Amino acid sequence: MLGNKAAGRERHELANSGRRWLVLEPQPLRGAPRHRRTSRHGLSLIEALISIFIVSIGLLGVVALFTIGHHDAMGGAVADHAALVGREKLRDFRVRGMDDPGNWLYYDNSPVDIADTPRRSFCIDPPIVIAAGAATELPFALTWSAQMSRIKLSSGIGANAMTAFQADEIFRSQDDLSFNDPDDADLLPAQIFAGASTPAVEKRASDGRFSWMATVVPQLDVTNSTSSISDQYTLSIVVFYQRPALAVGSDLLERMVNITLLGGGYGGGDATLSVAAANSSRLEDVGAGQWIIVGKAVTTAGGTQNYFQWYRLSSVSDVYTSTSGTEIARDVTLVGADWDDTALGLAVEATIVVGVVAVYEQTIRLKTSSLWLD
């Protein structure tokens, strides 16, 4: 007998080398429930499906991060190269004599006489002028009250006009070099050369994704007379990324809209873009980061002047229908120089120019100007 302390235990005797061993096996307390040991051999189908669903959500999030990261990286690369082109072409404009109106030509090779039109604005865009072969304006359509003539340049050799090849070489950036990516990931990309077969005279090929044009706008002057006109102009270098090839005459690539400045025009500010319901396509695919040029024909003391200013759209609302039901509109926020609402008003005209990624501006004097003018 083991006494009270051995209650609930069984005694077993084992024989080993002539010795007697006592083995005590624990037993459940009297009255306690007995648990059956069960074993699981896997997951149910429902549990497996739930697990797959959760993992899929996580993987989709990872894929989305890669897509967003790639988009942001591409946007940064485009902005960086556009800045390079904009600053370079501001210098190029002077070096190549583009600030001399004596080098300006209309589509038919007739010279531009700046003295006869001292308050006109001009768009220097030789590739488009040459491709059109006819008089063109910015914007293309001739229904806006404020327009600027598109002009081309002389070649610098006598009175000859710039050729299409020269225009493309000058007004298209050659800095985004072309490379061949080999199938073997261990090999480096190889530059592509174009031109003569002799390597010594070959030229590095370019993707040609960046191009540019320039606008020259006389600064607003509401006090001087025609005999004493300020000769200061605002030069804007307009940089395009993958400018559409079929730009000539398309109102979907230079979209004319009405614009109402809501905040007094300070720094651009809030505004409303609107078009007739029949022209709703002009407000399609308008997003933050795009550029518009706002224009107004204004009568000054020195005569009628077409004034223009570039603005970047920093935010764009969804399309909505006006209360009258006859117009389609978007609310936007503009970033740019102050708009003179006293001289120009707040209900004006604008053109959405598709493909513009940057605009760089500088105040200049044309080479025919005199530093001694008032």
C-alpha cells in the first residue's frame, strides 16, 4: 500500500536484473473530463481559398507600387531633360540670332517687318510652318480674337529660308541618345550611330522625343504711345515631349477654350475652363501638369496688342455641365505670372497645347532695339 499520497495511481512491478522497480503512471483526477487526442492532416478548402485571396491582395499591392514607381521615375526623367532643353534653348535663341527680326520669315519667305507691327506677338515654329506650307496661327483655328503668327527663320546664308532638315535638327533635341539593348543581360547597351558608313564621321542617333518652339510677346504697356513703345519682350521656350506628328491644323492638339479667372489673376490662381457642349472633346484628357496659353486682344494707348501668358495646370477637376446646360466645364488651378485683370479682364481665351511639358521664360530686347528707348 502506498497510502493517501499514492491515491489515483496504479502500481506496476517490473523485473530487471533481479531488482524490483516501481513505476507510477499519472491518472486523471477523479471527476475530471477526459480529452481525446486528435490530429489534423491539412487545411480545408475554404481555408486555402481565403489564404490565396489574402496573398493575392498583397501581391497586387506590390505590383501597383512597381507601376507607380516606374511612372514617377519616368516623370522625373522627362522633367529633368525638359529643364536641360529649356535652359539650353534660351542660350541657343541668342547664339543663333533668333532674337534678330531680320531673320524672321513668313510661310511664303517674305520678311517680317517688326517696325510695321510693333505690338504683334510671334510664334517661332519652323517645323510646323514648313510642313503646313501656308499661313498658320497659334492657335490653328482663326476664330479667336487673340492670335500670334507662326513664322520660320532664314538659314543664315543669304536670304534663303531654313529647310525642313535644318528646322528638325535645330528645333528637336539631339541629347536623348539612342541605344540598342542586347538580349544578354550581361552586355552593356550599345549606342546607335547614323550617317556615313565611316565611323569617324558618324553621328550619334537620337530618339528625338523632345522638341521646342518659341513665343515672343511684347510686354504689356498701357501708357506709352506708338512713337515711344517699350522694346521689351517675353521670350518663352516651349518644350514638347513626343509632340504629335499630325499637329498641323488639328483643333484637338491646340484646343481653344474659354477661361474665367476666379482669383483676380494673382499667380494665375483658380479658374474655370468651359466650351460649348458640342465641343466637349476639347476638355477630354486634361490633367494636372499640362500647359495652356491665355490670350487677350487689348487696346492700349499705343494701339491694339495681342497679349499672351503661359500657365501650368496644377490641379484639374472632373468635367461637369454648367447650370445653363449648354456648356461643359472644368475647374482648374493655374500657376504662372500675375494676370493684369484691370487691363485685360478676367473672362478671356485660352488654348490647351497638347504635349507641352515645360516652359522657360526670359525678358529680352530684340536686336533691332535701342537701349536708349524709354
